[in-house]
Amino acid sequence: MQESIKSYRRILKSATVIGGASVVNVLIGLVRTKIIAVLIGPGGIALVSLYGGLVSTAATFASMGIGTTGTRQIAEAFAKDDAHELQAVRRAIFWGALLLSSMGAIAVWSLRELLAVKVLGGPQYVDAVGWLALGVALSVASSSQGALMQGMRRIGEVARLSVLSSLLYTITGGALLWYFGQSCLIAYVLIGPLLSFLLGHWYVARLPKLAVEPVAMQNLLLQWKHLLRLGIPFMGAGIVGSLVSLWIRVKVDVTLGSDALGHFQAAYTISMQYIGFVLTAMGADYYPRLTGVIEDHPAASRLVNEQTEVALLLSAPVFIAMIGLAPWVIHLLYSAEFTPAVSVLRWQILGDILKVASWPLGFVILATGAGNAFFWAESLVAVLMGVIIEVFLSEFGLNMTGIAFLLSYAALLPMVYFFARRRIGFRWDRNLLNLILTIFTLCLCTAEVSLRFWWGDILTVVLSLAFAAYTLSRIVAMGNVGGFPGRIQIFFEQWLDKWSFRK
């Protein structure tokens, strides 16, 4: 029991630090989104989306999964308190990132004419793609920096880095767009990776130096072998996912027009931004911890259940509020021009519930080093989403992108669950399973009521606040927190008992 309380407290601490930073990032990102929506409109957002998708896809290919696999290798060495191995992994990541980022940039620059025509739609974008090669190199280098800090569990530094880079990106990017307009979209896309790299370099330089002898080339080769063994399947899955994501944007643009692509990107951005605070917090501390205990199956299973419960509790009030108030959210963060994005956003929120539930299970695949399983699970789900959109987009319109998102995670959840059950004997707690079903049902009903009745917005606010109170009560109980939060929890439990009695 005491061990469980300590585990919950640690999860809550990391969620507070990283999750708090992510909430700030969400708010900053929403301001940035509002700025670019007003300044360049749906068409400009569509072009930024294509530029960003191209950089993301190329960086995924070039990085060879070094961000994720590097985190795993660093976490293992850090957990064993092995200074020699830790230094070897750090050196391997540094030189590997330098080589891979250079190769990625050269590849994109060499293929700029082909990419301009096939992805962006014409030779007039050749120079733009050439500049995007720089963004690819910076993104690969940033992922290696993040792997080092995350694997060494420097949670505070990770949080500060993310907030500071997001804030500076919003200020500098917004100023560029305000002054130069759409003529500086390439510079706007490149500023993000550049700031992340420069700030990441500064934080990494402040990490403690290890007083060990130089790493032999043979040891470096061994570390690169370990990195690539899982990195190549991870890269393959990332490439499939990025290519499908990029293809979806091109498909929407060609089939429904650039405005529709802007509407799709608006819904997708909101969906990813607000859920990001939960997923980022989970990856920062949970993944290294899970890697350290993965051989202890009962401990690993307990950690997965605990992390899933906390993630769902923290995200549920936002799910409920966002799905019921989607029209208000779209108009506030964008403008009335983006109204078609409302229904897409609602479908994506339903998919996000399943995404949060599946995310901790997906880390089991990474922690066990099952690269092939990870590749097939992620790739099949990405391809499924692409196929659904290919077949039904013309007939059902933009809403099909949100429906495909929901169906893809409905397929992923059972896959990762059965993998975790086979590898570590995992089973969901009954209360956790009830929580998943309750949140999904509440969101579904909230969306339906809000769509049909004027008082749906009022009900949305009430349900969201009520679930937020339950979340606070449950988290205080799990972590055995005293003081003011503890008194709130006691009051809430007494209120529930009284309400239940009167009913």
C-alpha cells in the first residue's frame, strides 16, 4: 500500500511539473494559433501544415528513432548507475545525431525539386523545400537533446525548455507574420526547430559531466547497434505514420480544397495541443520508469494501471468541456471561417479518449524492446486511417477525417492491450475499465445534447466541473495528500454520500 502511494505521488509530481508546463504550452500555442489564423487565414494555415508535415516526415526518417531509443538506453544506464555505460550512450547519441541530421538535410535538399512537385504541388516551391532541409537537421538534433534529458529524468529542465521555446516561438513567429505576412511562412516554420535546438544545447551543456575515461570505438559501435535495433522499426513506424499524415493533408487539399485543409488542421491542432499536456507528462517520467522495472512484471503492470488512471482523470474534464463547447472553442481560437472544423474536432476528441487509454500500453512495447511489434501496430493503424479517408472522404466530406481518427485508435487499443497482456501479464483494473467507459459515454452524450439543445452548453460546464472535482478528490486519495487538498477531498466525499442518500 505504501509503495502504491509513493508511486502515485511520483506520477502526480511529474504530471504537475511536465503537465503544468504543457498546459502553459497549450495556452501559448492557442495564442499562436489565433495569431496565424487572423493574419494568414485558412489558406495560409494549410500551407504551414504542408511545410510542417514535410519537415516532420523527413525528420522522422532521418532520426532513425534516436529520440525514443536514446531515451530507453539512457534510462537503462541511469537506473543501473553505470557511469561508463551512460557516457558511452551519450557519446553514441551525440555523434549519431550529428551524422543523421547532416544526412537528412542533404537528402531533402537533393530531392527538393521532386518534393516540391509531389508534396506541395508545383516547382515554385523548390527554394522553400531547400530551406526546409535546415528544419529537418535541427529537428533531429533536438530529438537527441530531448532523449538525453528525458532519460536522465531531468524533468524540471525538460519543462522549462518546452515552455521557453514555445514562448519565444510565439513572439518571434507572430512578429514575423505580422510584419511580413505570408511571404515569411518558411521562416515561421524554421524558427520553432531553431529555438528548440539552441535552448536544448544550452540545457544539455549544463548537465553534470562524467569523470570517466574516453569511450572506445568498439563500445560506441555496440551502443549504435542497440540504438538501431529498436530505432529502425520505430523509424519505420514513424515514417509510415508521417507519410500517411502528410498524404491525408494532400488528399484533403486536392479533394475538398485548401480551406477544408485549413479546417482539418485547425481541429487537429486543438486536439493535439490540449491532449499534449497529458501525453508529454507521461512520456517524460513514465517511460524511463517503466524501462527500469519492465522485467518485474507485477510492478510494471501496476505502474501501467496507475499511469493510465492518472492520465484519464487529468484529461477527462477537458474532454467533456471541449466536446460540448466545440463551437465556442473554434470561434475563440480561430474565427467564424473555421466553423466546419467543429464536427471534426468532436470526432477527434472521442478518438483522443482511446488514445490516452492506449498510450501507456504502447510504452510497454518500447520498454520491452519489441521493435517489430511496435512497427506493425503503429503502421497498421496509420494505414487503416488513410484507407478510410481514401474510400469515404469524397462521399462524406471533411467529417470523415475525424471519424477515421476515432476508428484508428479503436483498432490500436485492443492491439496494444493484448501485447501487454502477453509480455507482462497485464490486465486492466476493473475500476479503470469502468472509468474509460464512463468518460467515453459522458463525452458522447455531451456532444449529442450540445448539438440538439440550447441548454447543452450549460450541462457541459456542469459536467466538466463535477468531473474536475471528482478528479481532485481521487488524486488526493491516491496520493494520500493532506492539507487544503485533503480537506477538499473530504468535503467532496461527504457531499457525494449525502447526495446518494437523498437519491
